[in-house]
Amino acid sequence: MLHVIGLGLGDATDVTVKGLEIIRKCDRVYLESYTSILPVKLDDLEQFYGRPIFEADRELVESNADEILPKNEKETVAFLVIGDPFGATTHSDLVLRAREKNIEVKVIHNASILTAIGCCGLQLYHFGETVSIPYWNEDWRPSSFYDKIASNRQRNLHTLCLLDIKVKEPTLESITKKKKEYMPPRFMTVSEAAGQLIETLQEKAKETQEELAFNESSLAIGLARVGWDDQRIIASSLQEMASVDLGPPLHCLIIPAKKLHPLESEFLAQYALNENMFNNTTDSRNEAPSK
């Protein structure tokens, strides 16, 4: 049996009662450690769960998944995922691998960033396609996220932007020399994401005479450490967001729809960097005033 168990977004105690009972009975327990982070150390998890836990990095999960799967019919394995088990496609692949080997799989769900973003006051059924914003480098500057945000805006939908995480990324030297060396971990901030979006807008403006889907004055919402005790939320113009410091990771960014429901505006007002941004809650426009 393979149990894929969501841990939620907070500390060790966010696991469900059902999930905790299963973890304590399994023969082996793995923690997926590269798509998100928890505010507690592995030792704290082991102490609370009462079990030793093996860290499962990207290389193990994506290239050596058979090492995780149960070795025989009697063995049970718990695979722990921060958030919800299906918040990343990697975990779907692990489930498929297990079922190909006729290994029974049970999934225990938990809170995910995809639902927890409702904490900012935007209504979940007003969200469109989620996008990922990757780190740029000198040779690679993708901007397809703009097109998806634009598509959502055309349908008056909000866009959740998940920001890049670099954990155990091999150095160029390790790739060429087959020597295992990794770059320091990096977690994109809302200010970095806003900066890349602004650069993308500037490039798009040079390419077309048509009005862009949003601009530097448009409303943006920055969230940090959602579900943690020190969670932070800021609502500002995209230009202002490029200078906001929300502290340690993890961050995510929302580009809201063109028009907000009055209740959304009223809720967001408590997080406004500019106190005049939501003064007129009866007007559903959400374009933030430029300074």
C-alpha cells in the first residue's frame, strides 16, 4: 500500500487525524522536499509523528521513484506532500507508477495554496487558469504567463501566479562534469515576480499598438507564507509591488480580474498599501491609482 498524504500549509500539526494515524503505522515515511517548504524542521516532524522520515528530493521522486514504492505486498509506505497531494503533477506520476505495479494507493487530502488564497478575500470561483512565473536568466526569458493572465482578464477572472522555487538545482559544472554540486536554494519573491511582469509589459508594448491586458498601475496582491503564523498579504499597484518586501518564502502573487465584487473590494481594503485604493467600494473597478 502506498499512502500519499497532504500535510497542509502550516506546521506539523496541520496534518489530518486520519493522515497522522496512517503515518504512525507505515513501514517507511518520505517527505517530498522540493515543491514547497514547511515552517518546521524535519526533526520537528519526526518528533510529532513519532517516526523517522526520509527526505525525497526531485532526483529521487522523478528519476528513482521505484525506491519509494513498497517492496512487497505487506509493506506500507507514506509519501508526505506539503499542501495537497495533487498540487503538483509530479505526485500524479508517482501514483500512476504505483498503479502500474498493481500497488494499492490511498490519498489523504489537505489544504492547498489553490484554495487557501481565499484568505485575501477574492472569491475562489472567480479564479481562472493558474500560471507559473519562472526565474529568467540571460538566455531564457519566457513570457507565456502574460498571455494566460491576459486570457483570464478578458473573462474577468483572477489569476494566481505561483512563483519559482529552485531547490537542489545542479550547477553548470555538475552537469558538464557529472559531478553532484548544487546551487544555493532560491525562492522568488513577489517583488521579483512583479519586476518580471513589468519588464514583460514593456516588451509587449513595443510589439503591439493594442491596449495591454493590465499595466503597472493595475492591482496586484502579494501573499507570503500562507497558512503560517506570520502570514502576510499586501494589495497595491503592480509598480508598488515591485518594491514590497514580504519577508521569507514562500510567496505568491495574484493579478485580479478587471472588476471586483464589492465584497472582494471591501475585504481587500484591509490589506491596501495605498489607503485610497478601495475608498469607493461601490465602484467595482480594481485598477489601482498610479502615484
